Amino acid sequence: MSPAPAPRSRSTTAIDIASLAAFRIVFGLSMAFAVGRFFWHGWIAEYYYVPKHFFHYYGFAWVRPWPYPFMHVHYALMGLAALGIALGIAYRASAVVFCALFTYAHFIDKTNYLNHYYLVSCLALLMIFLPLDRAASFRVWRRPEEAWDRAPGWALGLVRFQVGLVYVFGGIAKLKKDWLIYGQPLTIWLGANTDFPVIGRWFPYKEFAVGFSWAGALFDLTVVPFLLWRRSRPFAYAAAVAFHLITARLFQLGMFPWIMMGAALVFFDPSWPRRWMERARLLRPASEVPWSPPSMPKWGRVLGALYIGWHILAPLRHMIYPGNVLWTEQGFRFAWNVMLMEKNGAVELTVVEPSTGKRWTVSPLDHLTRYQTKMMSTQPDMILEFAHIVAEDFARKGHPAIEAHVEATVALNARRPQPLIDPRADLVREEDGLGPKAWILPFRDTPPEM
């Protein structure tokens, strides 16, 4: 058995590395499976080749899909990088490549924004800087002298912080009248799933939806401390598994429930998988030689503080904007707003040429896919970008000086449809940005109709 590494610092708590090694393997294999789903379902062509236009994140208009067939190459390299992470082959390079390719792919079109895509990018970014390949990896198989039995506690702390954010801020986001008082949008969603085994018979009752909403908020707000407490941990994890299995069955959440079930294991004791991994000969027996892991360098502490600060403040940034965040969606993305709303909308865009008085009514389907149209019709920043897409199209056809006015009506959480965009505003003259958008009409907070 090779000796443990020599002490480098006594300023950092040492933990068993088994949990972090298991997390690396589970993450890498999950991401390789996710990439495989994109090939299997034909989503690469659907998301990147079929659309004629893409909706960009502010400041990222330069992120565009590669021409056919290079998005397939992009995803193939992403899958190989995910396997590299899982196996610990060129681990740090694999993490860099995976993080860059994954984030680039999902910044191409904000139509496809999902909370778990953001989570994957964040975890991949963290993994670049964490020593997760010092056990159960190709690296230590080739060079056993580089194996660690233990790891710095800050490495596990950062992973726990990132995973815990999803639950904590997901719970905070649910502390709204729609969720707690009206039971929305669960009243809508449960009513459409009455075939659910055993409990589906109660889904049509609003009282059940309100109770289900309260249970969801309490789960999100309490599951992290209960997972951290040894005595309650088995029950908390069983509740987490049940919660995620139910949501996976009820709602179209993709891989999110499965990712969270795997990621929640980081709250267990760091040595939880050691016995199984030793039996599988993925880990060597733990050394009894005292060892203090390397402390985080000063530059790492600065970056870590900035990272933590961003992830605490970003979910709260909606508070600086006027209006209901579910209506304006200013500060909505990248804030762990999970399962909070059901919005349906309709958009009619009218182009006016002041010099001639000509008017045209533009159908979104002339420019967008059906899914893009559906997502655009309820999100103000996407409606603005659609107006600019239409303006560019008219400029190419010889009409450079036009106005674009939008009639947009949106129903939020079973309320009557109401206007979202000021029809007097010329959206061609408006620009996207981080400031409040005066052309978004105020939300009339009437009770839902179901």
C-alpha cells in the first residue's frame, strides 16, 4: 500500500475522499447518459438545425450553433468529456471541455433554459478546481503514488453548497401567495394527472393541491439541514427520493429529479460509499497515517468568495425590479425558480411603416418553431427579441424604417388573460438590458379561476 501524501498544511480539515470520488463518477456517467439522450431523441437537430432564429442571453449574442453536422461533433466531444470525468481520464481537462461545451450549447437559445442545465454548468465549473480524481480514477490506477485517502473538507463543502442552493432557494421562491394560498400552479397540473396511482383520485380537489404545495415548500426549506443531521439523514433522503420520483412521474422535468437524487448523496457522511468501492477495488483501504490536506490557496479563497456571493445574491436580484417576477420574469432565470408558474400566451405583432402608412400583421410561426413561439409568447425579453428579428427581416426586404407593436395577452396560474406588453411601445426602438422595462404592463393580481 502506498504511503499517504506528506502533510502540506494543517489549516484544512481532512475528510474521506470516497464521497467525492463517487460524486465524480455519478456526475460523469449521468452526463454521458444525458448526451446520449440528445442523440437518441434527435434533439440536436431539433434544437440547433431546424430553427431559423435563436433567442440570445443578454451579452451572449455571439453564441451560435455550428453548421451541420458540427453540433453533433460538439455533443460527441461533450459525451467523451463526461466519460473522462467519470473514469478520471485527463480529469481536469475533461472537466474544462465538458463545462465549456455544455454551457456553450445551452447558451445558444434561451428558449431551452432549464434550471438543471444551469446546475450542471455550475457543478462542472466547480469540478475543474476540485481534486476529485485522486481516488477511483484512471490517474491513480496508472500512478498509485498520487492517490489520496482523504480530501480537503472545503472541496466537499463547495459541492454541498451548490446542491443545497437548489433546495433552499427553491423553497424561498415558493413563499408566494400563488403557491401557498391558491395552490397554483399545482392545481392545474395535478388536475391533469388524475390517473396517478393511489393518490390520483384526490388530485382534482383544490385543498389537496394547496396541501401538496405546502409540503413541497417545507420539503425544499428543510431537506438540507435534515440531510446534514446524521439521525434524520436516512429519513430525509428517503423523502427526497420519494419527492423526486413523484415529480418525475407527474411533470416534464427531464433529468432534473434524477440528478438531484444522485447529487443529494453528498450530504451523507464522506465515507458512505467506501466499503462498496473497496469491494469493487475502486478504492484502496484507508491509510492510518495522519495527513492534513492542502489548504485552499489565496486566489482560490477570493474566487470561492466571489462564487458564493454570486450564488447567494443572484436568486434575490428580482427584488430590485418592480412588479411580480412571475409576470415580468426580470431576475427569474438563474435563480432556482422551480415549478412556480403555468403561463399561456398569444402574441400578435404588427409592423408599421410610417413613411408609407403600410401595415403588416406578422405570424410568429413564419420565423420561429412552434416550441419557440410557445415560450416566446409569455416572456417579455423574448418578445422584444422577436420584434427585432422581424425588423431585421423587413430591413432585408427593403423596409428599413419600420415600427413593431405587439398585442400580447398572457394567463398566469389560471387567471384570466391580461395584456403583457404596452401596444403603444415601438419595440424596434427598445433595447434589452439589465434595467427595468417600462413597456411591460403591470400585473393585475386577481384570484385564479380554478
